[in-house]
Amino acid sequence: MKSVYSICEGEGRQWCITLGQQLVRSQLCPAAAIQLARRLAREHHHVTGVPARVEFLGGKMAIVLGSYGVQ
């Protein structure tokens, strides 16, 4: 099982981070959302040993921005 942190656009051109169906953080600019999601995924993998991935959602397919512990 792996943890997937997703970055998606919210209201008013603000961005949010979710972990599965749970909202982690909202009202971020894109750069801050990417940096925070990567940091959270790295820390999550470091603490739990569970593989973690960061995805950017916005088009037809998700763009993977980072993978930690995934081979």
C-alpha cells in the first residue's frame, strides 16, 4: 500500500493538498503546494516506511512530481 498526496486546484485559483480523500491543506499557491506536498510525502515515508507519491491533478492524467520508497 502507498500513500498518495495529490495537488489540485480549489476555489479562486487556490490550490489544495489531499491525502486520499482527506484534505491536508488548502488556499496555497502552486509553488507552495508542490513544496509542502513533497515534504509531507518524504516525511511520511521516513516515519512509516510506507511508499509515498506526490501527484499534480489538473489535466487528463496525473503528473507524478515525486516518489519516495517506490521502486
